[in-house]
Amino acid sequence: MEQLLAKLSKIKLVITDVDGVLTDGSLYYTDQGETMKRFNVRDGLGTKMLQAAGIQVAVLSGGDKPFLRKRLDDLGITLSQLGKMEKRTACFELMEKAGVTAEQTVYLGDDSLDLPAFEVCGVAVAVGDAFSYIKEKADFVLETAGGHGALRELSDLILTAQNKQEMFNSADGFLKIVSQMKIAQ
């Protein structure tokens, strides 16, 4: 854990997948097609705390739906690559836009299409319910399942590694940064 925290202390960019990470991977269909996804409010607050700490958050997804764009807008996430199945190149593009190196980047994923991203980012993290062959390729596996606050767990780890845990573990610390956050979570 000490080695992981040392790596996380240098993080300036978090890139996350969507389906199976920010959502539980479920698809809600009607006869008109996919209509919605369920996001976890804890991930939203974790995103806002990372941003308040000066850490950029980017989304990299094979999908591109209006409700996803709405969620990104609500969270103030301006860095994204949507509709991208080839995630290696997309990660490099996001790192370039963010002005960071691979060592300053963590990637959070859950499935096979995330493996190329795992290879090019400084820290690869899998959600708790990822397949075993994905977990084996990750530098760290979260306890939390995708769609149930996994990004928040990672956020807390990063903020702890950067000695900013008061943002989430004390009332006064949280109140110091709450004015920097948008209302939507």
C-alpha cells in the first residue's frame, strides 16, 4: 500500500471509464433504445473533491449518449473522449490536453477494452467487481464495485496520498472546499 500511495501522491489526472465503473454496467432499454443509466452520487462528490484539490478528471468511454454528456456537464468535466473504443491513443490525447505525464495519470477501468489504457497510464486501477484477468493487470484493485462509489474510493485514496484527506474526513476540511464545487453531484 505504501508503494501505491507514493505513486498516487504524484497524480494530476484521473481518467475513468463509464460503463461498469461510473455505472454498474446495466443498460436500461425501451423499444426506442437505451434510455438511461444510473450514476452514484458518491462518485460525483469524489470528482468535485478531486477538482477542488487541483486534480483533473477525464472520462474515456466507448459510448456517447446525451445523458452521459449531461452528467459530465453537471460535474464540470471538460476533458473527455467519448465513442472511443481504442483507449490507448485516447489516453495519450487526454494526457496531452491535460498537460501531464503518464506517471501523473491514473486510469480506472473494469473490462478488456480498458487494458490498453492500463498499459499507458502510470497507475492502473480496477473496480472491485472486475473480472479476475482485469484485476491481475491492475496495479491496485478497489473494494468497491463499479457504479457503487468506486471512483469515490479512488478519490479518497488519492487525496490521502496527497495529504488532503481533511477534504473528506472532517467537517471543517470539507467546508473549506465546498464553495469551489458546483451543486450537482
